[in-house]
Amino acid sequence: MAVLTVYFSMKGETIAPGMKIVNLKKGNTALAAEAIQSAVGGDIFEIETVKTYRGE
């Protein structure tokens, strides 16, 4: 059985704990998808937008 982990993750400027503005190179969903793919194997694919969000 072939496994494909597909995800969409927001990255870039966001508000972190303590109300600090940080710039994420990877979003939280990307990190979770990578952990899942590492555990189950197979391929991983990131869905990317055609139009940008929030000034990306």
C-alpha cells in the first residue's frame, strides 16, 4: 500500500506565545505532517496557494 501525506501549512509572520511576532520558516501543520510521514513512511506533499495570504 502506498502512503501519501498531504498537508497545507501557513508559514511566515505570526503571533507566538507572549504576544511576540515571529517569522516561521515552517508552520505547525508542516511539522506535524513531517512527523507523521516519518512514522508511516511514504511520500509527503505540501499544498501551496496560487494567491498569497497576509502579505506573504
